[in-house]
Amino acid sequence: MTPALFAIACLLAVTVGYSGLCAASPFGPCRKCRGWGFEMKTDRKGRLKRGHDCRRCKATGKRIRVGRHLYNLWAATYRAGTRP
């Protein structure tokens, strides 16, 4: 197999895999709070305690994946263009 054909096959496999992941699980953990929904802080003794709610995910701990967001935009544009 030539290197170009191998690269195309790998790229296709990654694309199909990510599309399947976005279809099966459209939400992933928030990158800022790591899916906890709040920030972890330490007190003066070094013990962990709960901090403020995460502003990025609004304390849900979930974010929409990029591929699912692009699909939602495409679907909304398609629906808006095909309505009578």
C-alpha cells in the first residue's frame, strides 16, 4: 500500500470513528472543570474543597462536541431552506 493511500485510509477511519462517537454520545465532559461542574480549590491546610460553579458549562459538567455542533448547524440550515 502506498503511503498516500495509507494516509487517506487512516484519515477516513478517524473521521468515521469521530462521527460515530458524536452520534452515540453528543455531549462530552467540560474541559475546564473536567466534568465535575465546579472548580476544585484547596483551603489553607491543603485539603480539596468545592469551589465556584463552572461558567463554561453552567455547572452541568457537559459540553457539546464540535462534530455534533457542526451537524446541528447543518441540520438547522437544511430545515430552514426546505420549509415551504
